Amino acid sequence: MDYTAIRTIRKRNRITLTDMAKRIGISKAYLSLIENNRKSPNIKVIEDICKELDCELRIIPKT
């Protein structure tokens, strides 16, 4: 999956990486890795990110 949209939405909402990580209870480093597609978060983290950014969770299979 491509998680780069997280950064786009986070920045659009003017939320810093540090603030976002604190709000969802993960490290800033881990959130950065997710946003750069270097780590795949578990479903709980994805749900927390979506809730914090007020966006829908959509799982789109790669073709």
C-alpha cells in the first residue's frame, strides 16, 4: 500500500509530524517511516491515523 497520502493530508491540516505522532501514540520516527512507505502500520494505527485526520479508511488492492 502507498501511505504517502497521510503526509499530504496531515500537512493540509497543518499538523506537524510530532503532534500527529503524539496524538495517535506512536513515535515520530515510526510515523515518518509509514509516510515514506518504509513500514506498514497495523490496522489499529491506520484506524487511529484516519480518525485523527478525519478521513476514511479505504483498502485498495494493488494491481
